[in-house]
Amino acid sequence: MSEQKRPKKSENFSEWYTQVLIDSKFIDYSPVSGAIVFRASSYFAWDMIRSATDVLFKKAGIQDFYFPLFIPEHLLEKEKEHVEGFSPEVAWVTHAGNTKLEERLAIRPTSETIMYEIVSKWIRSWRDLPLRMNQWNNVVRWEFRHPTPFLRSREFLWNEGHTIFATREEAAAERDEVLGIYNKILKEYLALPGITGRKTDSEKFAGAEASYSIEHVMPDGWMIQGPDFHSDGQKFSKAFEISFLDKEGKKAYAYQNTFAISTRELGVMVAIHGDDRGLIIPPKLAVIQAVIIPIYNDSNKEAVLAYAKEAKDSLGESIRSYIDDNDAYSPGWKFSEWELRGVPVRIEIGEKELKSKSATVTRRDTLEKKQLGIDELGKGVAALLSEIHENMYLKAKKFLDSHVHDADTYEMLKDIIKNSKGAARAPWCGDSECESRIKEETGAKITNMPFDAQGKEKGKKCVYCGKDAKYTANFARSY
Amino acid sequence: MSEQKRPKKSENFSEWYTQVLIDSKFIDYSPVSGAIVFRASSYFAWDMIRSATDVLFKKAGIQDFYFPLFIPEHLLEKEKEHVEGFSPEVAWVTHAGNTKLEERLAIRPTSETIMYEIVSKWIRSWRDLPLRMNQWNNVVRWEFRHPTPFLRSREFLWNEGHTIFATREEAAAERDEVLGIYNKILKEYLALPGITGRKTDSEKFAGAEASYSIEHVMPDGWMIQGPDFHSDGQKFSKAFEISFLDKEGKKAYAYQNTFAISTRELGVMVAIHGDDRGLIIPPKLAVIQAVIIPIYNDSNKEAVLAYAKEAKDSLGESIRSYIDDNDAYSPGWKFSEWELRGVPVRIEIGEKELKSKSATVTRRDTLEKKQLGIDELGKGVAALLSEIHENMYLKAKKFLDSHVHDADTYEMLKDIIKNSKGAARAPWCGDSECESRIKEETGAKITNMPFDAQGKEKGKKCVYCGKDAKYTANFARSY
């Protein structure tokens, strides 16, 4: 519970991470290994991410649907690469009540197969396209590696976008639109930067022609994949017969994309922003944005509590605030508890504040204090919440930038990986042989080939084989 | 597809119901029997119900959580009545990938057991209460009766509220608050009235002390249970050891409630409001509230389409509108199609409208037409949408009221049930023997004992046994 018992983030990141999630009441474990409980604060944060993303999807013309949780076994097997990617970790329903089912049902690990089987019947003509679908749901991937809350969960929540176009060009144009939406949500809601780029062929999604990702660097220097986007070309449309009559009246197969952001981002958010005192929740995602802590004794209790209520009123409806007037705990205990929970702003109200018609306001990110007049509390705290968000983003950006190192030689790459300094940005020939050798020898894979770094490899040699480089790739150990 | 091929609602309600759901593209079937696809229009309606209800929950102090999809078998068995009620229809996960699980996992049919096992550890003192939790999720009940979209689905979406209080009084006070929220949502969003009352002991929820429900009368005169609320007393708190130290420092067991509204309501909405032309969607739940249909020929196409765009602009952002400029279909075909889909308002734009700077506006509920000036279109259509909602509710209320008949004799009750006239409201002694005999002999069960009818039984005799009546109960055939 207390700060003392938790390891420091800088000393034992993974222990700090799981302990802070539990201590802060952000999540709890469940009797099902790998499935966690989202408590009020984590579910609120996810719900804000979901609704903000959904608004942008709708503006872009992407609509929400809901397809079944279950996928009959024969459907899951329809696209070969896809089933190979997922079947080892599928949870199977075999019985209903006491009755054995005729065919096993997979709990969706992702919904391509169940969706496309059905949707193929909806599409007859080019006029039925584009069909841009999304769903917000729960999926199950029974990984046998050690589960980690949010980062590797057996059940998680996500969006799965599934869009269908008449032409390759239209499908391709969606990539930057969707990755733009994800980057906007990461920056404006989670205060997180990321590195956007293309995955290599060996790291792409099971069934995709090309995959794209936004990658984060975690505090331990390892990278983790965030939101992603997949160009599926005609792989699924041919397997599921998603065809249509084009403008010339000829049969054609559709082009498809898929994309996702998941509750994994909550883990990245906690990992990157938190400190030894606990969570630091970005203001827009905090279920309580400002906690008011009244400090009183027997003689002024009534007056201070009334003044705390006045402060809450002054904050107004648009700031989510809460008065912690629990008599069982001391103000000092409460300070620690709300810091642990990551509430962006603490407001102390005592005799001094009451007399001067002010409030003592402390921001969680820097722990800086200042006095605000009671009448300016709403405006002042709103401005402070914006400042906190901005500061959190800039700090995270600085961390990210300082953990991407150019490596023009294999020695440099090995040093970066060995000492967990983040990503080694290196010229690469494009050969999967070099990619896999580097992985074997260093433990680092290519997380992606950042869009904004392409071209830097010009005139350079592949860090492994010495042939002409074709790409600039980020190599890192990865979750 | 066409109106001609569908049976009339008044002649074959159940055929009309399933066919109109498919024809209108509101839903589709899936390869998993009993699991349907929510297409854009039905998911949108559910999402509006979800978010409007969630706002009211949050105002009341109920917060959202998310608990795992899976329940280990030993947990499901912890409360005896509960497991007896649900285990016959549980979907069981037995394998993950190729590995047999050590213990079978139930897909949640409802989450009491997984939640209470975990939550019991969160509660130590009376200060930790009340704990008012909710979750929006999917549940699975593998009923072996014939599935019907929304009304009896094997997977459905719902809210499940789970609240925990220190005293029986506090728990009891929540009942009217939650039923009030559900009735408000039904009236203001779905344009549906209902009959609120208590269930009998033989009809209550598996594990509850008392259950309450809002019941609807369907077009075929059968009733269907809508949202419900259960007072669980200390049944679960004792089974799951949800105890705390009270203000005197003594160990006490908590009092609990649960409550739900589900996607079944979408089925009730379709059934009650629809007509032989198709769906009629209440305006607040319609993904398209106003469809603009331009009517043009080769000579005025450009001008009419530009004018249609002008009409859309005049409607403004707050009305969800769509211009159907698909050249492949005639205006007449489009009129039928959008009527089938239940869009509340149709706006025709042609040469005549262009010249007079007006629009021809047709409301879906009554098919009445009127002319509106282009500049007053936003205001005029907004007012019309309110009128449509109001009219839909009043019509549904009139239908409900005319399908509840007082039956002071058993002959009257039998006639009402036999001729599918709706509910027979009759005096009842409170004896479950009479209740079950009536069910055996007529097929009608007690749907609930309406709050607003209690007292009417005074001085009357039980319709079955002739003893003094204690309650006024609604008897009906029920889904």
C-alpha cells in the first residue's frame, strides 16, 4: 500500500508497474489468470478513449456494428495464414449446459472471419462500397506466456475497424486518415507520443499484405506496439468471396483494411507517466480531476467543510471534482493516497485558505503548489489541467526522443540493445535474413520502419550485411 | 425486400417481425444460431440507449467497471439457487489452443459470482459502502428454445448494475431511483411505456429476495419482460463473504441489488412501433433522422442536387441527415426503402421545391406531408422530430392501456388470454398454488403485480380460489 514497500520505478520497473496498478485501485486481478478487473478509474479512462475515438471515426464515415462473440471452427479456418496466426491461442467453447456442441466455437481473437462471411452477402455492386465498419468489443487470446495487466492480457477491450473498398487506391488512402486519428487520440487524451511506421513482412499481421504501427518506448527501454493498421489487399476478399460488379459490370474483388486501438494503451500510459509516488493520469482521462482535501479540527470543522463545498461549486460542473471528507484518515494519508491514484490536481482547504478566501492547489505531475483565489478556482484549475496535459506530453516526448539512437554500425546497435537504451535506428538492406540474425544475436526485432526516418539510409550500408541499405528501421527488444 | 412479400403485422406478427428486421437491414443472422449481427442502425440505437442511461447512472453515483468474461466453474456454483437458474444454459470453455483447461470456464450469463468473489476483498468498513457498480457488456445464455432476434438471443448486450449497501434501508431506496431511470429512458428515447411492478416469488431472479420489472404488451397480446431490478438481500453477501465492520465495530453482511436493461428493448421497440411498411425508429435513436431524396431529370440534375445540399446545410449539424443521390434507383423505390428502414422524416427536393425555395417533408409515423421553406428547415424538422416522438409514445401508450383488462372472474381471465387480448388484471390471493394452476390451465403467468394497481383488490376475491385477494396481478402469456 505505502510508497516505501513498492520498488522504485527506476530500479525495478516491472515490479513497480504491477504493484502500482493494484495499490492505486486502478485494476485488480481476477481468479482467471490473465483477465483483470477494470476498476472505476481505469474503465473511465478507457471509456473516454473509446468515445473520443468513436467521434473521430464517425466524422470520417466509419460506423459501429456488433458481430457475434463466437466463430464456428470451420470459419476460422477459411484464411490459411490467419488461422495459423491465431489458432494456438483460441479459447474453445465445446459445451452448452450439458450438451456437447456439434461444432466447436472459438471466442473471437479478432473478427475477420465471422464478419467477412456475413458481409460478403451484403455487397453486390460498386454502389455498396465503401463499407467502413467498426466495433468496440472484448476479444480473447489465450497466450501461454506470463500475462501482464493491459500489456499482455488474455481478455482485452479494443476497437476493430474493418473497411471494404472497391479499389486499391481508396483502401490505401485510408491508412493515413486512421493512423492520424490514433495519433491524435494518443497525443490529446493519453498525452503519449509514438513512432509511426511500417512493420516488416515477418512482423506483419496474420493475413495482411502490409502492417503499420505506432510504437512506444517503455521505461525499461523496451518497445511496445500500440495502435495498428493493416492493408489486407484481396487476401480475405478472395477467401470469403467479397466480390462485386464494378462500374463496367465486371466481377471484382474488394480491397480491405483493418485497424485497432486496445486497452493495452492504458498500460503504456501508466508505465510512461507514473512515478515513485504512483500513477499520474492525464487530466482528460481522470475520473477525478481535482480532489479537495479539507483540513480541520473540532473547532473549525463545520466552517472548513462548508468552505470545501464552496470550492467545489467554484470549480463548476465541467471539472470532475471530489471532496474527501473521510474522518478516518489524516490529511497526510490522503495526500499520499490521491497521489498514488494519480489525480491531476489536489486542492487543500484549511483555516488559512478559509481566512484568505483562497485554496492551495498542487499539481500531481511536478508537485508544484500555488494559491488560487476561491472565485478564480474554476478558471485557474481548468488552465492548470491543460498545462499538466501539455507538460506530461512534452516530458513523454522528450523521453521517447532520447531513447531512439542512430546506429550506423552493428557494434552501436548491440550496445544500445544490451544496455536497454531504447531503439537503435539503423540502415537495413530489407532482407529478412539479416533481420532474423540480428534478432537471434541481440534479442532485438524491427519494431517498425518509421515514416519520418525513411531516406536517412541513403548512401548507407545495412548494419548487418554491409549491402546497400533500403530502409531505416528501428531495432529494439519488444514486449 | 418488398412490402408485398412480407406478411402483414396484424395477420402474422412473428413472421412480420423477423422479416422486417432483415429486410430493413437493421440486423442480420449469423452462422451461430441465436447470435445476430447488429448492423449500423441497430447498433446506433443501442449505443444511444447505453450512453443516455449511463449519464443517468453516473448522476446517481453509479460508476462503470469491467469484470472478466470468464467465470471458473467452482465460483458459479457458490450460490445454490443462482447456479440452478443458470447452469443449464451456460456456454463452457474447455480448451485453449490445444490445451485442455484444468477447470472449465463459464462464459458469463450474468456476473454476480465473478464480481462478488473479487469485490468482497475491497470492502472492510462501512466507509467503503455504498459501492455502486455497473458494467456494459455482452453475456451468453444458451437457451435451447427457438431463438428470436433481440427477444431471445444466445448472446446479448446489456447493463448489469451491482450495488452494495451497509443497510437494508439504503438498498431498498435504490429501487425506485433505478426503475425511474429505466422508465425515463424507455419513454424519452424508445417512446415506449411499460408496466412497473413486483414479480411473484416463483418468477423472481435466481438468487433474489424480490424482483421488480417493467413489462410490455407486444402486438400479439403476449407480454414481455423489459428492464428489471432485484433486491438480493444478503443472499450473495453471505455466500461470498461480503462483510464489513459497521459503525459500532461489529461484523455485518452487506445488502445488494442488481438491475439490467438489455438489447431485448430494441426488439420491443421494433415490434410495437413498426407497421406494414417496415420499421418506425424513434427519432432520438435513428442513425439517419431525415433522408433527403432529390428528384431530377437530365436537364435539372445539377441544380436539384445543389439544392439538396442546401437543404442539408439548412438542417444543420444537430439533425442527422443523408442525401440519397444514388442514380441506380427511382425516387419511388427510395421512398419505400427509407420507409422500410424507419427513417423518421423524408424530405423530397425536386423542380417544384427548387422554384418555391421549399421542401416537401413527410413524417414516417403518420405519412402526413407538409411544405417547409428552405430557411426554416432546421427548426421545422427539429419540431417535427419532437412531434413524431410524442405521437409514437402516445400511440404506444394507448395500445398498452387498451390491452390491460380488468378480470374479476376466472371466465373473464380465460377469455382475455385465449383471445390474446393482452393482460388480465385480476385479484389474487398471493398463493403460488393458484398462480401455477392458472398457468397450467391458461398458459398465462403473472408477469408482475403493478405498483399502480395495488389496492384495487380490496374487498375482492382471488380469481381462482375465491379466498380474499391480497394483490392485483397481471396475468398474460409471456415471451
